[in-house]
Amino acid sequence: MSRFAKKRNVELIYHIHDLYPDILFKSKSPFYHPLNHILVRALKRVNKIVVISTDIKDSLLKKGVPSDKIHVIPNWPRVKS
């Protein structure tokens, strides 16, 4: 997909709502490392990544995704207590 976007001079934006699959595969699954490698490689190729929380941003930073690509746009309003 990233090659197609580059040929057409289009930015590729990846929007992440949840990292639950990441938690699921971390539980000693033999699929975790190969799938994680594919995910990180894909995330490094996109132009921008939109996440809904700073926790997800922190998880991506730990995976080595460049911080300048990650943008936090909360999916809910702030509620004053």
C-alpha cells in the first residue's frame, strides 16, 4: 500500500483505536514476534499515525516508531470531575 501511495504522491495515514491484539499475542504466542515485526515495519512506512490516547502513543514509541509520525487525537471529550 505504501508503494502505491508514494507513486500517486498521496500521504498514507494509519489510524489506531486499540492495541488489544498486541496484548493477546504477547501471551507467549509463537505468532507474536513475526506479526509484531510486520506491524512495526508497516507503521514506519506510513506518513502519519493517528492514535486515540497517549498510552497507545507510548506503546508505539517503545516499538521504535518515530515520534514525529504519531499524532494523538482523543476519541472522547474531556470531562471535568
